[in-house]
Amino acid sequence: MRIDVLTLFPEMFESVLGYSILSRARTRNIVDIALSNIRDFAEGDYRKVDDKPYGGGAGMVMMPGPVFDCLEHVRGLSPDEGRVILLTPQGRRLDQPMVRSLSAEKRLILIAGRYEGFDERIRDGLGAEQVSIGDYVLSGGELPAMVVIDSVVRLLEGALGDEDSAKDDSFSEGLLEYPHYTRPEEFRGMKVPGILLSGNHGKIAQWRREQAVERTKRRRPDLLEEAD
Ligand code: 9D3
């Protein structure tokens, strides 16, 4: 997969892309991630990318010119069309089915914004899908773009190492996870449930399923509505 990111802060991405699963996926050529600075497509001595809103009001608005020019440049970097995603609080909320669908694409083009918002002609004219990562206010679209990248890349064939569990147990799809324990058997008076030490794999699987259903009921009843 190829992922292009259009951003005013390409440096923000470097640490996240340089660690663990993402770093390994890049060195193994499972994903090629290219960062483009929208400011490189701004004009004038000041390379302005934002301006005051027509009609007045607080905050600045991201100008359409640099974003359109940057996208046109980026499109030419690879023959694949790519699914264009605009990160915005007004977008459809990202969830695992959307992540799965994005992971099936050959190319993604992510646009991260700053300021109070995009000039409406960016939304109208770019033919982009608008995506949000949830109902809370962040300072820009960069962290959301990194969330999309991380969630998508870990689903790509070969991205997870042996130590990362590649697939969930089938029953746990759509449920919260069952409780996990490792050594020691007793820690500060808290014991590992005896069943996990029993060696009875049938009973262990049954206990885990019950635990997963029970904690989903208690903490996330909304998920249970949709699970099998
Ligand atoms: C008062 C209006 N604000 C909208 C809630 C303006 C505004 C605040 C922060 C507009 C953009 C932003 C920056 N956020 C994003 O670009 C963003 C975002 C987010 O803040 N939360 C969840 N998902 C996303 S995707 C992009």
C-alpha cells in the first residue's frame, strides 16, 4: 500500500512512523508512506496557508489554493488513483469496519488540516471522504491521520510479527477482551484465576468467552447489540 499525507507539520509524523509495527512495515516495504508539506504549495514571501473568514468571526480558515495544488502534485507521484480522506471533526466516525475497508485499498491520500477549519471549497471540490476519529476536539488533523495509518497498516499482510497476535479468537469479534494474566501467579495478594492454571483448554476457552461477554455487557452494552 502507498499512503500519502498532506500536512502543515510533516515532522509530527516522524516519531510515530519510526517505531514498532509501523517502522517494520515500512522497512519490509509493506507500506510506503510519503509526507508532503502543504506550505510548499503556498505563494508569496510569507507562504500563507490560512486567512480570515469571509463574513467575519473568530479564527482562521485554511485556504483552498495550497491544498488543491499539493493534492495535484501528490496525485502525480504514483499512477494509482487513491482514496482521498479529509480528516475533519465533521466527518464520519472511524470504526474497525471502515479501517478494514481502507486496508483493502492500494493507495490512501490523507489530508490533515489546522486552524478552525477548511474553506468549504476544499470539502466540495476535492471529492474527498470526510473522516473523524471521535467526538472530542483536537488541535489539528495530524493525530487523526496517524490513528488512521496505525489502524490500517497493522491489518496489512505481514505487518504483524509473530509476537503480535495476528487474529483474535473468533468468538471475541465485536466483544471486549477477556482478562489476561502473566507471571507471577500471585502479585501483591492478587491471584491468577485457578482455571487458567488448570491445563483444561476447553474450560479455559469457555471461561474466557463468559468473561468477554460479561464485561462487554457491563462496560459496552452498545457493542453487544451488534455482536453475534
Ligand atoms: C468550534 C468548532 N471547532 C469544531 C469542533 C473547530 C475545530 C476545532 C479543532 C476545527 C478543527 C479542529 C481540529 N481537529 C481536526 O482537524 C480533526 C479532529 C478532531 O478534532 N477530533 C476528532 N477527529 C478529528 S479529524 C480532524
